[in-house]
Amino acid sequence: MTTTPPKPHAVGSPGYSQTLPCLPESAARARRLVRAAFATWSLTCLAENGTLIVSELVGNAVQHGGGTALTASVTRVGPARVRIAVTDRSSAVPVARVPSDDDTGGRGLLLVAALADRWHTEHRHCGKTVWAELAVRGRVV
């Protein structure tokens, strides 16, 4: 599977998306997409949390998505609000769990919930989209 170059949304809110192989290495490409969009929109104050969130969402899609590709997107849904989303082929809804101290995984959605203002899963005809929104606190110019 080849990676498609990032493309801007043609209609609707400003945003970018990229189809990536369903591989762990795709998290790095998704982080670059998020950082580039935030820099374009002068919202670099959200970049650290945004890159952590997209890493976790891509990791979940790779581990549980059941397909060969995923799509990462970042959309400016308001002057001070950004939505980061990952779409995969699985219809299984992710569930945040409470891992024990000995568990080596299972903390991703807890991290997403802690960093994002809100997050949710939307069913698609061929899978699902998991998204998280970040908002700038204070004044945005």
C-alpha cells in the first residue's frame, strides 16, 4: 500500500487528510500532518497534545482496525477548535479501560480523554472514525 500525499479538504471546514498504510510507522506521518496543519493555522500551542492524540488513535487503528489502510485527518472546526480523527475499517467501538499497574497497554484512550476537550466514535458505512477535539484557551488571533 502506498501513502497518499496530504490533501486539503475541498469543501467544508479547513482541514487536511492523508490515507496511510495500517502500520505502526504511520503514526509518525500522522504526527507530521497534525504539526503541519497546526503551524499553518498558527495553533502550534496545540501541537504537543495533538501529536500525542493522533499517535494513540493511529496505534489503536493499527492494532484493532482490521484493514490495510487508515485515514488521518485534522480539521479546524472553529477559530480556536481543532478535530483530529482517524478512520479505519473496523466497526468495533473502542472502549477506554482501566488497566492494572502491571498491564503494558490499555492506556491510550485514557490519555486521549485526558488531553482532549471531548472525543467520540462515529460509525461509517465501512468502519468507524474516532475523533478528538482540542480547543485553545484564551484569545486566538
